[in-house]
Amino acid sequence: MLRQALNSGTSFCVKRGLLTVRAEKLRPLRNMSLSSSVELTADRYPDVKRHNFALLDSNHVQFFKSVLGQDRVLTDAEELETYNIDWLKMVRGSSKIVLKPKTTEEVSQILRFCNSENLAVCPQGGNTGLVGGSVPVFDEVIVSTALMNNIISLDELSGVLVCQAGCILETLETYLQDRGLMMPLDLGAKGSCHIGGNVSTNAGGLRLLRYGSLQGNVLGIEAVKADGEVIDCLSCLKKDNTGYHLKHLFIGSEGTLGLVTKVAIQCPPNPKSINTAFLGLNSFDDVLRTYKDARAGLGEILSSCEMMDAQSLDACTSNLKLRNPIRDFPFYMLIETAGSNGKHDEEKLTQFLEQSMADGIVQDGTVATEPSRIKMLWDIRERVAEALLNDGYWYTYDLSLPHKHFYDIVGKMEERLSNHPKVKRVSGLGHLGDGNLHLNVTTKEFDQEVFGLIEPFVFEWTSKLRGSVSAEHGIGFTKTKFIHFSKFHGSLNLMRGIKKMMDPKGILNPYKVLP
């Protein structure tokens, strides 16, 4: 029955067809209805004080219009609102202006002027970040890369793509697919996020197990420093050992050291054979056993290994009306293989799943080989964030943890919040392949008491296990006071020294990353 299921997309334990789900993307905030009740960051975090930056005046606005023209300088309060609020509706700035450059030279002119006038700047891409890093804290000048969206070149032989920072990830993926290539990065927010923002936060995503970190796939970067100087590290070479690897100053620095304007990225060939399995399991120990067996049994074709618990799936079925394609279980896994030989890959996956079921580890599941069915399964995993937001307010934590303790924090948090009447859901999901857990708590609206029960406990617990308080989302604004749980004193001092050297006045994305 299993071999037949691989071709048909039906369940291989209980005969049940894959059910149709909606295929909506993670929507950017500016396409969603906004709530005027989003509290100003300055009010929610009264301990954070505005630095001694200049206030925007009419002369500043006039200069920006002389560089960009009238249409690419936004000052209307209604238009500005969506740029001031993060996607989670957790933080809200009070910027009076949004600038939309199209070229590196325009970015250079903007930053040179802001530096000379002591105007703070907030770089912004698709504004899909989850730690408040892409919106102003106070009244910073917002520099949006939305119009810097040109694909500059593609070497189809080497697979090196060069593009501007404002290119949307999904647009790049579509462009590459037509040429037999793919992006090494995939995210739930791919329909909105910008590649420049991905690089600036060193985004992880769903393909890291197979293709490695974004940091390892970026060959070169062009960025603009706070004083307007353009740093051209836009190498397309895989090997260049001439001095310091300066591109790494900008990868993961979250716009605090420079504004990324162009990226050269290594793109792997599009796999000819993809198989996606959605599995049901009774315990997290079974999840870990399945992951271990998948690494050993699937080897070089294993491309993704994701897990989610029952509460995560329930959010999708309850809030988004998605359908669970198998029976209900405490835990679920999504395992994907990608290779060049369909028959070979199918045989390996079949053997792995048959053995897992014979051992009583995997209880139920379904396998898809057709693109439309594969997308249906991935939609369940990728739309969890959207589903949780529909609960009301979403507290989300992005942790790196040792595999043996990967899910423990979810149980700890359930115990800690079990008697609180305002808590709707505690759930966990994540990327098993790189030890990255997403811990989630939801309430109808933001609740300070619940917030106080979660933080700093979640970071203290993670630190005791020598984990990281941010696996892929970055530090942004909301985690600055917790960075010391993952970075020691000497490392923080070195980071401060680099910031001082690159941005002496501190105008680039202030109040972010460093406490």
C-alpha cells in the first residue's frame, strides 16, 4: 500500500485522500486591516529613552524630495501608519517620513545627509520581522528598499544570482525556477520578505538542513555605511581569501552597521524529484527517533525535517479551516526529500517509512509527490504563524536548543501558564534539522501579567542549556536586554567597538541589537 501511496498522494496507514487547503501566503502588514489600538513602543517600553538625535524639519524633507522626487517621499500620516507598525502589531513607532530610493547612489545620498544632520534611520524591507527590528522605536527616518527590486544578473553555469536588496524572496524563487535553479532559502513570509532583510537578519528557514545557512550561501554584498560610503564586496566568487571577509559584518547585523543594497547569492539546481511526507507520532521521543533514522536512512536526499505539536495544527484547523490530512496525534512531522533520481529517492523514502511503521514509531501519514499536493502539506506548516495571530495576541520565541531538550520548554511553559485564564494556547514547532524551536503563547490581547510569566524565564531556561535566545529571527528591539544570555561580556564589547567604528553617531537602526 505504501508504494501505491507514494504515487497517489493517499494516506499510507489509513486510506484517506489529501484534502484541499487554501494556498494563501503570509500577508504583509500593509495589506491587512490595522488596529489603532497598537500601543506606541515609547509607551509600552518606558525605560527606553530617545537618544539625542535631531528632529525632522521642513528643510530635511525638502532635501529628500530633491533627491527622490515628490512621489518617493511619504509624509501622509495614514500612509505612514503601516510602516510604523510591525507585522505582529507588537511595536509602533512615530516616524514622520518614509523614503523609497531606487539606487545605491540614492541610499548613499540619504545616509550621508542623515549622518551630517544627526537624523536617526530605520532601514526597512518587507517588514515581516518578528522582533521589532524593522520599524522605528521613536521618530527615525524610515528608508524602505521596496523599490530596489531589480534582478541584475544570473550566471546559469555557476548559479550565482546578483540582485538588489528589495527583491521579494518568492519573486526570486519564481525567476530561478524557470531557469532550473532555486533559492537556498525558503520562509513562510516568502511572498513579502525582501532578500536584503533576509541577509541582514541571517534568516534560517526551511531549507537550512540541506543547503546550509544563508551566511554560507551569500557570496558578496554591497552596502552603504552610515556616512554614505558605499562598500563594494559584491564578489561572485566562491573562493576569495584576500584579507578580512567584510561581507560578514553586514550579514546578521540587522541594519545596525550598514544598509544592504545588493546581494550575490549562490543558488543550487532545482531538484528533479521531490517527495513530502506528513507523519503522525505519539511522543516527542518518537519524533527524535524518526529524525535520527531519517538522517541515517535518507542521507543525501533529506532536505527538510520539521515538527509541530497538536496545538500548532489545531490553530491551523480551527482558525484557518485547514484540514488535517491524517488522524489526530500529539505530534506531527513533515519530512521532505529532494534529489535527481525519482526512482532512487522513492525507494529510499519507502524503505525508511516502512521500517518506521514496523518499529511502531510512525503511526500514520501521507506522502505527496505532485507539486500541488506537496504545496498543500507545506501550507499547514507555513501558515502556523498566521493561524496563531488569529488567536489574538501572539508571543513568539525563536530558540536554539540541544535536541534532547528541544521540546522541554513547551511543557515548562504549559505548567507555568496552566492556571492563567487569559492564555489561549501554548504550542511548539520548529526545524529539527538545525535544533531551532519556535515556542508560541497566545492570548486574546496583550497581557502584561502573562508577558511577565514568560519573560525572562524563557531566556533564563534557554541559557542554562547553553542554547541561543535567537536562532534565526535576530535580536531586533524586543530582545536587546536578553542578548547577554547568549553573548558573553567580551563578545558584546567587541560588537560595541565594531558599531562605534562603523557608525560613530549611532544613527543606523538605534535601540536595536545592542543593549
